[in-house]
Amino acid sequence: MNSQAAALKPVAAVSERDMANAIRALAMDSVQKANSGHPGMPMGMADVATVLFSRFINIDPSAPNWPDRDRFVLSAGHGSMLQYALHFLLGYDDMPIEELQRFRQLGSRTAGHPEYGHALGIETTTGPLGQGIATAVGMALAERMLAARHGADLVDHFTYVIAGDGCLQEGISHEAIDLAGHLKLSRLIVFWDDNSISIDGPTSLSTSMDQAARFKAAGWHVQSVDGHDTEAVGAAIEAAQQSDRPSLIACRTVIGKGAPNLGGSEKTHGAPLGNAEITATRENIGWVYAPFEVPENILFAWREIAERGQAARRTWEQRLAASPRRQAFESAVAGNLPDAVSEALGAFRKEHVEKATKVATRKASEMALGAINAATDLTVGGSADLTHSNLTITKGMDRIAPDDYAGRYIHYGIREHGMAAAMNGIALHGGFVPYGGTFLCFADYARGAMRLSALMGQRVIYVMTHDSIGLGEDGPTHQPVEHLAMLRATPNLNVFRPADIIETAECWELALKSKNRPSVLVLSRQNLPMLRQAHSDEPHSDENRSSHGAYILREPAEHRAVTLIATGSEVEIAVAAAERLETEHGIAAAVVSMPCWELFEEQDADYRKAVLGSAPRIAIEAAARLGWDRWIGDTGAFVGMTGFGASAPAPDLYRHFDITPEAVAAAALKLII
Ligand SMILES: Cc1ncc(C[n+]2csc(CCOP(=O)(O)OP(=O)(O)O)c2C)c(N)n1
Ligand SMILES: [Mg+2]
């Protein structure tokens, strides 16, 4: 609690209207001071938010991460001042009034849009419209799954979302509401800020959608209320809580409610109201206080909500202390992998080095997952309808179904974007490590949410198979070319492209251990030989060599004349090229396997220098060149794709696009002779 709270005494009865007007005033004053921001949405939804918080929500600002708290997601993230005003009013320690006065300024906690990690109590980053509601679906699913494992006395909370017209117009909302309706996520309650306004003007400019019918068709419980009628809103929330389905409460509101001249107009969406209109609004709503001043009695009413939450949290803690599930629950929520995972993967690597197992890396991933999922139940898998191509399900994984959340496997349907956002929600909620599969090419469809995994630093693992022209006959629509560059350009995302079964197991271990970073496992459809033993001085070692990002797989006896750097399926080609150069031309070629650029970049300069060497370098990757110049330098060469792929058997395509040992050897000869 911040210091103002302690001295507060009730001085007069406070109405919900007064409480809501505090939000309105703080929103318009902060936006005016920043000369930037969105006052309309917070002013329009102030009444709904007040009813939700004053009568229903269970959160404790003094313990913002209490596991059984209700989750609140401001999907319409441009209305961030609603969230910040709430946090100040509720008394979050890190949200004194000065933070509202620094709205949208460098280093403040009150960023333009709510950002996870910037301030306590922000459950997820929002702003890209539609992400919040789709992330909330993952949170509500995680709640049901955790409750199925640990019981309702430990896990029993709601996920509340405020979504605008924009969130519901975005395509991702369709994926999200379809999945939530199907899975009967009854603890999900969405308030639609139904104000018929977006940036360009009335929503009638671009939509005739009957949203209530759309949600009903997806299996939701749907109500419609006047969003300024606090009794109606309260009754709707009660009914929603009773429903056995996810709920939409369409709240008819006036954007910028309270502003006498601009209210109801798109002009309040994303610009300060201006001093004259702010003065007129103060008069109109009877707010007699100075900018950023909230009278004690109103603050007190808000802080009572926090006290109620604190009491609920304490009762819950008593239940936890007495629960036989305490240890299991705490360890799940902490998200620490048991040592058994690394031990199992170590044994797995040893076994497959010895057997020289030759499989596609997608198959290797399935095999590694078999070991991982047996060693921990933190992992929950899934796929966007490509389970038997991505190979993401392992023995004994029961599926999640409507009314049955005890399983570990989620059929996300053909909804890559919804899957990625749901995985963010599952990771943010806590208790699980989500992984999910699709074809690498469809990373495009998941991109918006993948970017947020990275921005929020969430341990979400993307299993992306069919990673190049090596997928063959499905052709250029399915053959990723530019995707590795796109993923590698994304900050705080580890992109792993393992070359064989050993690297696959190593990369899985690294992904699981990256608690604050998402990972993409880029996997082949075609079989790949085990390379570690045959071409390395040390066949099996306990060391996870992929953890360096890149390492020397083959060091020639002679001083290197050329270094061949490759990832994934092209490491095999590099090795064949090195052998050819040596036997046919007497040229000493080193091979560097580089499964993860990002981790290699993090190694010290000496290690990087030793791996890359001073000889000319050639990079080989069946993808776009973009980015490779970082590693090959001015004097290097690249063997890979220069345009889209084609439809044919994979070996024909490698020949057609000249990604072969012969082509690599020829490039080497050209470089060094
Ligand atoms: C994916 C995405 N596209 C575009 C935007 C830019 N944008 C921010 S708010 C907004 C309009 C939102 O309308 P609505 O949800 O009705 O909000 P209201 O005007 O009612 O506050 C747009 C297009 C965005 N934030 N995210
Ligand atoms: Mg709107």
C-alpha cells in the first residue's frame, strides 16, 4: 500500500458514481498533462470498471502475484489510463499519483499501453488489439487446468477482460472466442465496450456484425446492458458468474462519458480533451477537485476493495497451508523444472549417440518430448491441428476437453494466432510450461502473439516443423524462406534449428530452462543423420554443446582453409562438403553447427573467434540470406535460397536450388583459390 492509505478515514458515504468519476478525472487529467493518450475509453468504461472492482474482483495489491487472484485484462490497451487510475486508487505500492503525472514519459511505470512487468498487477501486455482477449482465453484455460489438478479450494478464480470494438473486429478474436466457447471456459467474463466508435468514426463505417449472435454461435453466454447503469452491470456480472459458459457482457457506453461537448465522439478516442472541455466536464460530473486530487473519502472507498482482497488472500493462504497439495501446488506455480528432466535428456543423448539414430528432427523432438513429459508434468502440449505432423503429443497425454481439464494436450484447432496468444496466457497464469506446434511457414499467422511472448519474456515454446524446401511436395506456399530472418530479428526470442537428434534434445533442454524467454524449435520433416559422434572429437559428453549457440562440429587436422557454418538440415551438407574438399582438393574445412544465433551472440568474444576462425566462411542454410552477413563477413559466401521454393520431392529441390555439397565445395574453391 502506498503511504496515503494508512491515514485514510471514511468521511462521507461514497457512491459508485463518485468512484467512477475519480477514474474519469484521473484519465482526462493525465492525458492532458502528457498531451498524449486515450481518455475516451477510460471515461466510457469507468462505471463498468467500478462495479467490477467494487463488488466482485478479488485482488490484493499488497500481494499482486497471489496465485488465486482474479485476473484482469485490459484488452483495449489504448485505454491504459483506466488501468493506471485503478491501480492508483486501489493503492498499489508502485503507483503513486506521481506515476500518473508521468503518464507516457520515459522510465515511468505508466507506459503508453499496459506493459507486463512495468507495474505490479498488469497481467499481460496489451495494445495490439485482440491480443488481450486471446491471451485471457489461455489464462482462463490454465485456471481450469490448475483447478483440475489441485482442486477448487486452491484454484478458483475468474478472468475478466475489457475489450473494445477494435478487439472484436480483429481476426484473432474469432479464434479466441471459438476456442473459449468450445472449451466452455466458464470463468472467463468479457466486457465489450460497445460504444460504436473507433478511430475513424462510427463503427458503422466498417462493420455490420451482430456481435451478440457471433458470441452465441461460438457457445457463449451473452447479455447486453447499459454500461452506465451500475445495477444492471452488477446483475449481469452475477449472472455471468453463474453461467457454465464463457460470458460476454455487451456494455452500451458513451465514449468520453461526462465530457459535455465531445462525449460520444471519436474525438475523445485518442487525444487530450483540452482545458476548456476538461473544465466543462468537471462541472458536468460535479467533480470539484483539482487535477490529480482525489478526496480521501473516495480514496478510502477504493482502498476498501484492496482490504477485501487482502482478507480473501489470507484465507486462501490458510487453506494452502492446510492442504495436502501444498507442495505440489507451490512447485507447479514456481515453474521450476525437476532435475529429472535434464537427467532424462542426458540419458537420451547418450543412448542416441551410441545408436547413431537417424530421424527427422521433428521426430527427434517427439522422442525427446517423450522423455521430458515423463519427467515432469509442468509441460502442456498442443498443436494447431497438425499434431501428427508436428509430432507434439506423447504417450499418456490426455486431451483437454470441454468440462474435462485434467489432461495435458490441447487441440488448439486451426488457429495459429489464437494458439500463440493462449500459450502466452497459460505461461502468464503460471503452473504450466506451454508448447505448441504448427508449420514454420505459419509463424506468420502466429506472429502478433509470438512478438508479445518475446516482449513479455514468457517461457512459451513454439514447435515449428516442416522448416524449409526439405518439406518437399507441398510446395512454396508451405516452404518457409524468410521466416528464420523474421524470427531472428525478434528481440528476446531464441530460435533453435537443430541439426540432428542430439542437438534437438539439447535445444529442448535449453528452451525449457529459458524461464524468461520464448523459444522456437525449427524442425525438419526429412530424416537427418546423427552427426555428433562421427564428426566430433568427443562423441558423447554431458555438456550441452548447443548451449553455446554454435560449436565446432568438425575441425580438420590441418590449419583451416575455410569454415563452413550451417544450421539444421544443412549441417549434413556442410559435413559432406568438407569431406569432399579434403579428399578431392586437399582443402582443410571446418564445420560449425550453429543451432542458435542468439546464444552464440551471447558467448564471449574469444569463444566466438575460436569457433568462427580467421579463414573465409561460407554459410549454408535453405532459407533467405538476410542476417547471415553478420557471421560470414565481407569475404564470405552464402549457399541458400534466393526466392520462393517449388513443389517437388525434397532431394530434387535441393539439387534444383543448388544447395548441395558440390555447390558448397565449388563456393569454397571460388573463395580461396
Ligand atoms: C492490431 C492493432 N491495430 C490497430 C491499432 C491502432 N488502434 C488503436 S485503438 C484503435 C481503435 C479501437 O477502437 P475501439 O476498440 O472501439 O476503441 P474506442 O475508440 O472505443 O476506445 C486502433 C485502430 C492497434 N492498437 N492494434
Ligand atoms: Mg469503440
